[in-house]
Amino acid sequence: MGRVTTKIAETVQDVPTPAGDARVHWYLAPDARLVLALGHGAGGGVEARDLRALAADLPLTGVSVALVEQPWRVAGKRVAPAPRALDEAWRALWPALAAPGLPVVAGGRSAGARVACRTAAELGAAGVLALSFPLHPPGKPEKSRADELAGAGLPTLVVQGARDPFGRPEEFPPGTEPVAVPHADHGFAVPKKADVTQDEALGVITYAVRTWLKSI
């Protein structure tokens, strides 16, 4: 008999911010104990493979997932605004994320991870999940953003592709021990010739996040 899976229904909520409406895609856990809020990167939206994998997996473990579309993406724009504008929108939509009355872990991938790190402490987040944190621009390790990551001041999990040009796991400073996803790039894509499949790579991510959230 094949494996039986449960598909979690999606609920969409538009939330006004000073930059326009943001959109929250909720994947609610039947008996939720916390909320994981995830923002997307500057080059894509909530359809990213890692965000979708977590939205499908975590509600079955008591974690409601909120995938957050920034206003610029909702408006159909192709270029993300400056970090300050991203942070402002995130702060404005935070009350909607906290509305269920549960602890909220702030997170995201790439630029979304940076937003979470910069704002989590002031917003009262329970922790930070940084997926594909852009430690530096490709080829420019001297322009480190490690201070943003360290500045979160909260329990933080970093999950990083082993061949991410924005920062490989071994490039992170002492005290940060990223979970390495074998052969994965910045989007957690793995080559077809790799000794792990794409599904196995995503499994590394979901297992690491699921395990870490048990401590929150």
C-alpha cells in the first residue's frame, strides 16, 4: 500500500501595510502550538521549493505556517524595494501573524531571512529561521552580512545549500553552525547527477526545521 499523505488547505489573507497590501498564505495546523512565518526572497515568491515543502510538512506536527508575500510582489512588480521598505511592511503585517495568540517564529529565505533577522527581537518573535541566508554577495566575501544574523539575538537556525554562492556553510562565523543541504545551491536545487535527489534535499530541510522547532 502506498503512503497516505494529508494535504493541508490554504487560506489567503490580504493585510494592508504602508507599502500596499501584503498577502499571507496560511497553512493551519489542526492543533497548533506555534506559527512559523516565512518571507520570500528578492528574486521569487512563496512558490519557492523550500517554503512549499515546509508548508506541506509542518502543520502535521502542530506548527501553522504562514507564507508571506511582500506588497511589491503582490502588486506584480519585478524588483524588490530597499531593505527599509521590506522591514516596514513586515512590521505592519506582524499583528496578523500574531493574531492566533501563539508564539511566532520569524523566518524566510534569502532577503526574507534578512528581514526576519533585522526585526525579530523588536517584534517579540520566539526565534528565527534563516533559509539560504545571503551571507555576502556572490564572489564578494568581504561584504559580509554576518552582523545581521548575529544581531537577531534569538534562537536561530540557519539552513544553507552546500554550494550556495551567497555563502557556503563553512563560510559562516564561529558560533553559527548551519545545517548543510548536500549539493544544493541558493534555491536548494541539486544537480541531477548528485548522489541525493531533489526530494531528499528538501527532506534534509524539513527534518532539520521540524526538529529545531520542537525546542521552541
